[in-house]
Amino acid sequence: MVAPKSFERFKYYDLLVSAFVAVLLVSNIVAPKLVAVGPFLFSGALLLFPVTYIFGDIFTEVYGYAGSRRAIWNGFLASVLLAVLSAILVALPPAPTFKDQQAFETVLGSTPRAVAASLIAFWAGEFANSFVLAKMKLLTSGRYLWVRTIGSTVVGQAADTALVVTIIFLWKRPASEIVQLIASGYIGKVLYEAAATPLTYLVVNFLKRREGIDVLDEGTDFNPFHIEGGGLR
């Protein structure tokens, strides 16, 4: 089936997009916490952010690249809104009775550099993930879902993790620590999604049956800025 021109007829698509955006925003809020487990260093976002790539796999596998593109832009714009509103509220003078300004700034007062890193990495990583999965589905004629989900994650998370860590910490942290952060985060995210493969299978098969759709992106325009077919609706 080719990519649909409208997503209004689907029962679960909008619900999934809402859940995807919620997971993404929560991940952005908890991201500043750095966690050390043995030799591994990772952001608190690692506990939840890889779920956005599972959502990306589901969108692309069931609804096609256009469905994933629409969801990614929803998440991106919601993240921009969170970043802008957080910056405004941090900058506004606190009321005399508000005693938690410092804590508020610590959690939500991300630097412009960190905000830019997060947005650039998310955009690049999610679109890379969706593009690779859609192309692999064409090459495999829709078979070997586990190979496609893990293969797309390997590419997408490489772009995401390398970009976000490098942009945030370049010239601020030793190169060895940057490499450690990239490696730890990347390995953790890939293993996370590999472990979630059985759940991905269950959700994908359920949605394909209930929605009556299974898209092969033949003739799809993979331009992430393309707005037809629900891309930016």
C-alpha cells in the first residue's frame, strides 16, 4: 500500500502522536541529570528518550514515511515551544514568595547551546531513523522487521547521540569524556531498542490489523520538508 494522503481516518494515529510528543517533552525535561553506572555516563533522558525511536519505527512501519514525518514535526515544534517558554519563565523576575528560582533555573534553564543541540540532534536522528527504515522495508519487501528496526536505530541514534553530545560539550569537556558520553549513550540506546523489539512487533501487528494499513514507501518523496500527504499537517 502506498502512503496515505490523510491520517484522519485512522483510529490510533493521533493518539500515538500525542504519546510520542509527551515522551519527547518529558525526556527533554529530565535530560540535564547525568547518571554514572560503573564506567558508563549517560543522561537521565536515556531512560525514556529511546522510546521516541520505537515510536518512529512504528509510525514508519505502519503509516509510512509521511506518517513518521508528520509526527516528527509535531514533536519538534512542541520541543521548540517548551524551550522558548522555559527560557521566558526563567528570565522573568520571580515573585517575592517564590523561593525556588535557582532550582527552577537548574532544571529548565538550559543554555541556548543545549537547546540547539537537542533540537538539531532530534531532527536529524529521527529523520535518519525513519528514512533508513522505510528504505530497508522496500529492499526487504516488508520482511525482517527486527533487522529493520535495529538497523534504523543504529543509524538514527548514531546521528542523534553524536550531534547532541558534541554540540553541547565541544571545547567545554575533554575529548575523552565526550567520546565516553557518546559511546555510553549510543550503546545504551541501541540495546534499549533491541530489547524492546518483541513489544514493537506486538504494537505494529496490532495496528496493522486494526487500521487496515501496511505502507510500502514506493514513490515516496523523502524530503523532510515536503508537506503533501500529511507531512506537516
